[in-house]
Amino acid sequence: MARAGFYAVESGKISFRRDGNWYTDDERIDNPRIALLFSRSIKRDQDGNYYLQIAEERAPVTVEDTPYVVKTVYEKDGHFLIVTNDEEHEPLDPSTLEVGPDNVLYCLVKGGTFRARFLRNAYYHLSNNFVAEANGQFSFSVGGRRYPIKLTGTSGILIEK
């Protein structure tokens, strides 16, 4: 029997890009409800490949960098909380901060199972807490404690004032 109704996963090529947007066949998905549905439906198989699972439908997804981005950062009770593209709020684990190529900031999310890329406004929200250390490295200072920021593929943090 044929199914009627909305098919969320089209037959086109679906991708999640560095800019934090979903695309199908290189056209950005501007509908925020569909983008949120996709962000909440992304899965990873045992081989590390990403796919969308929506009800019975399943489609492969190309992820340019990370399957999650940090859209917003806010402070509550002396701690930082982040909001990811699936609209989940979770505490920032400062011990997982790292800077990658092109001075992009990352952290671990979803209980440490996924890496998330900070979008520019979220990155800037944290910038007042970056501390230059005597050895040329940077730390993140919060709650009277400093957390070293790991460097992966870059020479330092670019802080614009």
C-alpha cells in the first residue's frame, strides 16, 4: 500500500555544512522547522558515516566538519551553557575546548560523543574568558579555574578586540 503524506527526507543529496546550515542539492534549507528536524534526527553508524533517520525514512548525510554547531552561549550560576543546532541546552565542558585550523573553536557535546563547532557569535561570547599564558598558549578561565585550550592544526587563538 502506498504511503501518503510528507516525506521529510527527499532523494537529493543532503549535507550539513560548516556555516551551521542544512543543504539539499547545494540549496540551503531555509525552513527552520525542517532544519531543526534534521538536526534532531542525525545519527552515526558504526563506520562513522552520518545519516538522517526520520520515522521509517533514512538518508545518507554529508557532514563538512561537525554534525553539531554551538549557536549560542549563556551564563547561569557561574557556568556557561551552550545551545546547539538541535536546540538542546547543555553545560559547556571547558576541558574539551580546542582550537582547530583557521582559529575555529570546538568542544565536545552530547555526553562527549560528538564534536561541535562554535559559530562566530558563540565564540565571541566566550572571548572575554580567554587568557594568554606565559608560554604562549591560551586558557579558558571560569569559576576561578583555568582550562588549557588544546591546539589542533593552528598556531594560536585570534582574538579581535
